[in-house]
Amino acid sequence: MMTKTSVFLLTLLFVNDLLACPYCAGSTQDGKDSNTTLVLGLFILAIYIPYVIIYRLIKKHNAYREQMMVEHDNRRSSNT
């Protein structure tokens, strides 16, 4: 929980940079902007994190579905 909070607070410090596209943020000084790497890194994290969360939810759902199918099969075999 603390990590999520610290990442959220860190992103609030750079809200103006995050609103710009990564190329636009670095093009103001001919690519010599010190925040270009930071903006690109945060952009990659902002894209990567939701996909990781979705992937984990899909894996968890598949495992749960398989467990339910096994229990369903066990109930069927015990009723007959």
C-alpha cells in the first residue's frame, strides 16, 4: 500500500510533464531536456502497470474457473 501511495505522490509532482507527449516534452530544448528520460519512464510504467494487473486478473480467474470445474466434476461423480 505504501508503494502505491508513494508512486502516486511522485506522479503528482510531474503532472505537467505527464500531460505532454514524450517527444513534445523533450523537444523544447532540442532534446536536451533533463526530464525526457523521466517522462518516458513514467509513460512506460503507466502503460505497463495496467497490463500486469489485467494479466494477473486473467490468471486468477482461469485458476478459479479450473478449480470450480474440478469441484463440479467431483460433485457429479459423487452423486452417481
